[in-house]
Amino acid sequence: MVEKEDNNKRKIVVPGEEVVSGEYLPGDGTRKEDGKILANRYGLAEVKDNLVKIIPLTGAYIPRAGNVVIGQVVDVTYSGWLMDIKSPANTFLSVSECPTYIKGDLTEYYDIGDMLACEVTTVKSGGVDLTIKGRNLGKFDEGLIMNINPNKVPRIIGKSGSMINLIKEKTNCQITIGQNGVVWILGENIEDEVKAKDAILYVDNQSFISGLTEMVEEYFKKIEENK
Amino acid sequence: MVEKEDNVERPDGRKFDEPREMEAKVGIIDNAFGSAMFRFGDTVALAGVYGPKVLHPQHLQNPKKALLRCYYNMISFSVPDRSRPGPGRRDHEIGKVTEWALSDTIDLEQFPSQVVDIHISILQANASTRCAGINAASLALANAGLPMKEMVSSVSIGKLDKGLVVDLTKEEEDFEEGEGATDLPLAFTPSGKITLMQMDGQISSEQLKEGIKLGKKACEKVYEVQKEALKNMGDK
């Protein structure tokens, strides 16, 4: 049980375990039973003011409206493209959600295997709909794609982008991170891209520790010394 | 009442209510969504959870909730005499009861038309394999981040002649003196609900009630081991 005094403190809970009892509101991944807040899944329990929520540590990506994701075209239909965004639902990108006027053969625009940055518009039981209308959305023509644990995406972005900006700055790469754990990297040469990839993998492996941005700075220093 | 059973002599010298040494590990299969190992002495079970993912063929899809499928597999080198590889009658049965033991704890309605596959492999068998399998599978489901009400812990209760014992070994299962051996695998949730109960042999209704009480106590120990495994996983 998390004590009332150590507010904002996190601890790992297992499903069915009591997180707190008393006047609290059950947030994501929790439920209320007989005045107790119980965990509904495995993860880090966080008590903020009187809201209790569970931050997932493992598991598949669950799409939410508004998320920017990176997906791969897996099939082309008459009215759009079927996408793979590493989530279990059927995902569809409609022709009407494209910024350009599209006529004729859809494969001339996006073909099977192409990687696209998309935004999730709706999530229904039937599936997920995507759009590529918007800034920085659309097809990637070059670069490097890597996959990370989708639950660690917030750590790799950092507080208001601090971590990702640091990596971008140190490696001179353009980086786009999808909420589904797919990362796109484009640098001037392969060496820069691999450097960025290694840094992201480093964060992926370390992401339970606090003060991570400083650690990554150290990490870059060490690499430069080794050269 | 239960204390009276203390005079049961067990081949490995354990007390009547003492399960074998237990060990649990979480997150051991990289390609799985969630995975776990659970060990009762010489019985080792490995479970991997794959899903939620899109279910094919489409006619099996349920638009209201996800399908839970469980595959139990005894690896051919897990027993002294090599077992024939591939699922047999017994494997299908155990897969099915494992599915039933776990399905009520998972919130499958969040994933309509999808499927969650659980693959359980018995690497080494010395009785109580279905119990070890359920314990590992429950851990793997939690590790996969699936929404679930609570965990499931399982243990087998046996009766050697007249005395009840916890966590049978193969040797005890084959006990033939007196009334012979009875095998009673049980699974409990921490809130005390029974999700699995099977029986092999014979038992009086009074002893069955006692056995269930004994099983509940032992499952609390199993739950502690499971909890420990999940909590220590985040340390790395």
C-alpha cells in the first residue's frame, strides 16, 4: 500500500493488489472496490493528488485518438491502405485522409512496404482509422527504422522533448518517434544514424532510472572519448 | 483439525502442508508479449503469451470479446521415458482446463475480435505440471500487460492412504498402499475464488473440504512467490 505521505511516489503493483484505500479516484488501469483502489493490470502505480493510475511497463501498444504512429502499408484496397501499426486492431488509412488529390492506381502513391507517419483519428471496436493530413506526417523516403518497447516511448522523448532533443543535437539526425514504438532516423551518413540508434537503445534498456538525461549526456561524452 | 495430518510420512521428508521449493521468473522470452517460468521442485513450466492480436480464420472471431487459447505441451524430454511429441488427448484436456482457470480473471472484452494465445511448455515433469503451468501462465499474462482482475495461483493436494498432503510429486502420485493416492489439483484467486478443481482417486466429502482449505493456504504461498517475481522484474 502506498502511504498518503509519500505522494507522487511510484511502486510496482500486480493485478488485484491494493494500491491505496480511502478517498481516491480510480484512473487508468485501476478499479474501486469497497473503498479500496485495486490494480487492474501490472505496472507502476502512481498517486497524484487523489488520482491513482497505473503506468504500464510491458504489453502491446493500444492505440488512442491523437497519437502519432509510424506504420507500414500491408495491403492496398480500392479506397485506401491497410496499415500495420504494431497494434492488434485492423488499421485503415482512407484516400480521403490524404493531403494530395489521388486518382487511379493507389499503389502509385503508397505501395506495400512503405513506411508512413500517421495520426490516429478514431478508435472503434471495428478498428482504427488513420490520417496523414498534418505537419510532419506522410511517407518516409529514406532513413532508418527501428523498433522499441512502446511503453518506453515517453522516456525516450523525455520531459517536453528534452531527451530526444539531446539525441538529435548530439547526432545531427532527424528523428520521429511513433507512440507505437517505431522510430525513424535520418542522418547525413550511416554512422550518425547508427549512433542515434545506439543511444535510443541505451535509453530503452535504462529507462527505469531517474536522472536519465544526464546519464545520456555522459554516454555521449564516453563515446566521444573513445574515438 | 488439519494439524492432525502432521503424522503423514512423505518420501522426501516434507511436512504435510509444505510445498516443494518454488521459483518464478518473469520476462524470459523476448519475442513474446509476456512470459514467465514457474518451478515446483523438479517440475518446470514455461509460459509465453502472444496477443492480443488479430484472430484468423475470421469465423472464429467474437465481436464482443477476445478469444483465449491455451496450448499445453509436454516436451518429449520432460519425463524419464521419452513422450511422443505433439499434442495428445491429455494435453488438449489440460490446455482447456487452464483456459477455464484463467479466462475469468482477464478482461477480454477490451479486445473484440482478437485472440490471446498462451503457450505452456513443461520442460521437466515431476507431477503437478498443470498447477505449475497455470502459475506460469498467470504470471505471463500479467507480464503481457493485459487488463486482469487478479492473479491465479494453483497447487495440487494429494491424499496418501488417509492423510492429506500439499504439492504431490510423481513418487507420491504412484503411492499404492492402503487407500492409494488421490490427486486434487486446485487453483485459487487471492480473493478466494476457485477457478480449477479436478480429482483423480477417491476422497470423502469431509476430507475434500479440508483439502480445499489446505489448498487455499498453500496457494497464498504460491501467490507470494508470483508477486515477488513480478515486483523484482522492474529492478533491472
